[in-house]
Amino acid sequence: MPVRLIAALLLATIGLVQPVSANQSGVLGHWLTENGKAIIEILPCGESLCGRIAWLDAPTDAAGRTKRDANNPDPSARSRPLCGLPLIAGLMVEGGRRAAGGEIYNARNGKTYGVEVTLAAPDRLEVRGYYGISLLGRTQSWIRQSHNRGGCTLRFETAGPVQ
């Protein structure tokens, strides 16, 4: 194999594995969940990405009370409002279109799963939550939103676990 071809292949390979900063990731932004009931904001949190509930279609219950994280396994966290709730933590960017290795919290059942996300199209994010290994999971398609619809105004803290 000619030396120039080897050098070109080596440079191309190095270019493919260059780290992408969290700020350069195409997965950042506001995403409408598959069921249309929430918008999740994915944003940089230090060296990784995290996500929070930025909008809910129904932030209050029938009595007008703020919906809370009632199913959290930690009794002291069950009074947290769902609006602004951290759902995703520790996603590591693996390229401009993919991030993996994080956790996603399901407030409906109080469980935390592994998560990976892939930008399938400029306006569509494939979110795979899994238990243990990616094969044991489920994928949802989230749709990019231009903003958070003004739903949750609570301050988002990036520190701490998603539970």
C-alpha cells in the first residue's frame, strides 16, 4: 500500500475519533417526547450532557396542585416538582450526532435506566433507555422544538444524581 494512502487513512481515522465537546453536540436543545406530554431540554453539564423537564402539558393535577416526583424510591425526593426535574445525567458525547453512557430517570415508575441518544435527523432524536445492556431496552423518537413553550420556570441544578 502506498505511504500516502496509509497516511491519508491514518489522518481520516484520527479525525473520526476526535472528541466533540458537549457544546458542539447536535443533540442539545428542546425535545418533545414521543407521547407529546413533555419537552426535555438537553444541555451541557460539565464534561457531559444532562436533561431536565422543561415543559409539561399538564404540570398540575385535577385539584390544581403541582405534580410531584411521587414515585421516587427516595422518600425525601418525592416532594420535588416534576417541572424542572433532572431526568438525564452523565451522557458522554461520542460525536456530533450521538451520546451514550448516561442515565435516564423515569418519573412514572421511579426507576433509573442506562441511556444513549442518536440524532437520527436534524429534528429527530432517538432515545434508547435500557436495563443493563442496550439490547434490553426501548427506543423513543423525540421531536426537536424551537423552545420550551414556557412551561417550567424552575431553576435547574446540574449537581447530584438523577434520582
